Amino acid sequence: MLLSLVQIPHIPVITTQHFPQKHHSFLKITPHSQTVPKRRRKLEGYASVSSSSSASEDDFNMELGRLLGLFPEEMRRRVSEHCELQNLVEVVMDLGRKPLARFPSGDFVLSDCPITLEDLEHATSQVGDFAIDNRAGISRTLHRISAIRNRKGQIIGLTCRVGRAISGTASLLRDLIQDGASLLLIGPPGVGKTTIIREIARMLANDYKKRVMIVDTSNEIGGDGDIPHAGIGNARRMQVPNSDKQHKVLIEAVENHMPQVIVIDEIGTKLEAMAASTIAQRGIQLVATAHGITIENLIVNPSLEMLVGGIQSVTLGDEEANRRGVQKTVLERKGPSTFSCAVEIISKNELRVHRSLEATVDANLLGRSPKVEVRKMDSQGIKETVVIEPSIDASVQKKDDILFDDFSMTDERINAGAFISESPPYMQENSSEDETPLRLFVYGILEASVRQGINQLKMDYVVQLTDNISEADALLALQSKLKKNSGMQAAAKSHDIPIYVTKTSSLVQITKIIRSLASDWANGLKDSKLGDYANYSEKTDALEETRIAIEQVVIPKGEPVELLPRPSHIISLQMDLIQKYRLQAEKMGTAPDVRIRILPYHTGLDESSEAENTENPFDDILGASSDSNGSSYIIDRLPILPD
């Protein structure tokens, strides 16, 4: 029988909700809307006439009524009379205890009678089957029913979480979503991660017309039942039969359904983190949540550290540790992060956005404060964004300046014995994205590692990789690989390309050498005579190679050393330097692979000549100064760190 209501402007409409069998009926006062519903909604014995102002509010009232139908009569009456009914968070029912309703303002006792086994059985009989994770739901709703069992497997407690599909919760992240960024949402339980991720899925599917696939672990995003909830829009949903198999379902979603976006809720195991990392490498946008409060929680979590790139321990050399002012063993990021951005959820209306997750992780490992955006929305829907810049201690800043100066000396600074300005050339205000970038050819090093270093330094417009060595402005190579490839050396020389070498391919080493290379490009390579610079660099490289071989192998160990092939004019300089050390050498090979073999035999120079010539033989040959340790600044420009 339908209830007949007369529409009276600006007067609340009183609707009666009837409950089946023994359940007591109660009155519910709702605000009057512009139109009265023309039909009665009937669902599992409940009849309600809604006059809410929007369809979403009407649907939520209906879904909330279905959740209240799980409870005994007194509980249902008390919770529905509460002034914060629309903000109900969850209802807790524990055997032998009084039931509680949790609201934002606090807990509220729903009955003076303790919960009995009959109450729990009545509630569980109206929900779906409990999976291995002890979670169930009500079909076509977003509510989550979680069970607590005793040692015999009998249910002795229920947590009935209220699920809501709230439109606009992801509006603070619309710019990141539109840019196609992979988002990782971090927050403690109950803060609203699932609500936001559900809205993001709907926004991507409906507003941006992308192929979105939701991997729904516990049916919280798309609701219980085989038909997904309308809150996910046009996004598709894959259910997970067992939470232990979520990582397999993730891979299956990618391989079988060609999604552009994968949405995951609650990444919690190492296998799931590995699956997410694999998906990210396939060019698919990821949106996921993880339990935590800040990024630091993920860094110290061994199961989830892969999401931020992984953490490894690196042992520094004595010189490098002294320059950094740290211990010899430090932590650094192992590889690229699975997600490009991270969002720390403070509350439903306040978010902390890390636009570069990798930069945030690196800053945390260095003990610094990362750059973060605090985004807020007030009750009127007005958005506010505050950018918090990292504050760097003056002593740390001074160390960084010295560190950079040590790593970015050019030939001009060697000759003049002076330092350039504290601000790196590629970071000065007059730098523009329209300027010609440095085209870098990479040999013996993974391009992904070099790109990661470029992205970490935010130098995409300064340094670009090329596959054609004839178009390159510089060559970056792994020393062990380059030493075995004389053809690559000859190609670089024929195109007058300066060669930058590194002994390791660690991210720290690559980042430093890219910074040095960009500094050289801004100071001299781009506008000066490239051939002259290449020749000078080759000379210093060859002489430094000779000096290291003599001082570290020939003299202390008494063993001969064979050097890299060099042009004839470079070999002459090397021979002069060898004579300064009163050693002998012989030429080997034929052009263009002529090289020198240094012998541990002394020549017959007199002592006065020895004292005069070996005080600083490198400077005497090159006509340039070296540092206090006698090290050149060109070959192996950066201090070599162990892997």
C-alpha cells in the first residue's frame, strides 16, 4: 500500500519506514525536497518514500536502511534517532557486551542489553558469505561486515562499517589524475582512502573516458554482489576470490583486459607490491592505497618499501663520507618508484601531496624535509593549496655547495684554480626550456638508470638521451665496458665527443656525473670550441690514467700496467709523465690501437732531477693544477663509490 503525501513547501515531510515481522516501526524526519518521489522503493521487505534533494542522498538512505535492518529493534531505534545518523561510521557488536555506534563525535551505546549469539546470527544471515579474510557485505551496497571468530571458528563479534560513495572527494587531486600520474594514497584505517579511490575510479572512467579496471580485494570499492555499485561509474571490477591471490589477479587484469588504469585497494604484502611494480613498468596508470600515516612508514616497511623504489645500504669511501659528513654506511633508494606521486590523507578535507615520490624518499633518507603541498577544502567547497618548501640547515647547505663544487670542475677552473658561482648553471634564473639540450649517448649503462638520474635532478629539458652517437654532444660510459671497446672510443674521437666515464652504475654515481656534465655543458661545451674541450679532456684523462697506474700499481706492487689505446700526441705526453717518475715504458700494438705498457724499472736519472721532477709531475706535463690529493678532475670526474 502506497503512502499518499501532500507536498507543502518548506515543511518537513514525515515518512514511515516499516520493518518486517517483529521489528518495530519508527518515524524518520527528512528535509522536504523539490519533488516528491512518484513510486515507492521496495527492497527486502522495507518500504520507504524519500524526498531528498538528490538521487545520491536518496540511494544512501536506502542503503543505510538495509544496514540498520541487521540490528535488533532497540539498536535500530536508537541509532536512527541519533542526530548524527548521516555521519554514522560503524556499529560494533561483540558477544556479551553492549553494542556501540561510532560517530565522528564519539561512541554511542545503542542498547543496555548485551549482544547475544541470536543477535549475531540474525545479522550474519542477511549478509553474503564471509571470505577467508572474514569480510562480507550486503549485495549492491558499499557496507562492509567484518567478523571476529573464536578458536573454534564461531563468530563472536561484528564490525559493521558504513560505506558511502561521496562525489567530489577526489576534486583536490583532479590535476594529478588528469595528468595521468600514478597515485599512492596513504592513511590510517577509517580516514577515507577507499571512498577517495572509488571516486577516482569513477572520475577516470566517466570524465576522462579511460579503460579502468578495479581489482577489488574485499568488494569494498565496487560493493558486494556480482553487479558493481553505481559509485564506480563505468569502471569495471574484478573480484578477488582469496586475498592471498590478489597479486595474481592484478597480473591477470593487465594481460586479459587491456586496461589503461588499474585501481587497487590496500596493498599490504610483498607479492602485491611486486605485482604493482611490474604493472607500472608496462606503462599503466596505477591508483592504489596502503596503510600508513606518512611516507616514512613505507620506507621502513620491508613489505612495502618496493613501492617507493626499495632501500639499500651503501658503503662510502673514507673521502666521500668525510665530504658528506656522514657515516660510511648510508641508505639510498635502490631503483625507480612504482608510483610517481603520493598523497598522505590527513582528513576528508585535507591532503598532503608529494608530487615527486622519489624526491621525497631521497630527502627522507638524507634526513631532510621534502617539498610538500597541503591541499584543503572548507565547508563552502573553496580549495586552498599551500606549498611547504624544505628548510635546509646552513651547515648542510654549505656542505652541499662544497660537494657540488668538488664534483663539477671544468678545464677553465683547473687552469685558473677558481670556483664557479654557488648556483649551478643549469639551475640559474636565465636558464630556459627553449635552450638547446645536451644530447647524451650512453654506453655500458642502463638507459633506465640514466633517465632516473635525469628525472631525479629535474633536468629533462637540460639533458636528453640519443641513440645516434653522431648526434651526441657527449658520451657517458661505464669504464670497464669502454676499455674493452676500442671502436666506441674511436667513434667518440672521430666525432669530437668528450667522454665521461664512471666505474659503477649506481644511482648516486650517475646522478653526480650528470650534474657535473650539465654544469660543463652550461659553462663551456655548448658555446665554446667543442674540439678543444674534447682534446683537453682526452689529455687529462690519459695523464690521470697514467698517474693512477704508476702510484697505485707499478710503484707499490712492482707490476707492469697496460694503458688504454691513445693517439700518438697523447702517448707522447704519457711517456713524458712516466719519465718524470723515472720509470720505463714500451709501446704495444699498431695504429689505431697503439698503447703503452708501463714497466716497474727505473731509469738512470740523477737524484736532483728526481726531486725536481716528481714533486708534481702531473702539473708539469699538463700545465694545470690538481687538488691536494693529486687527483685530476676530468677522468672519473666523480669519487667512485662501491656498489
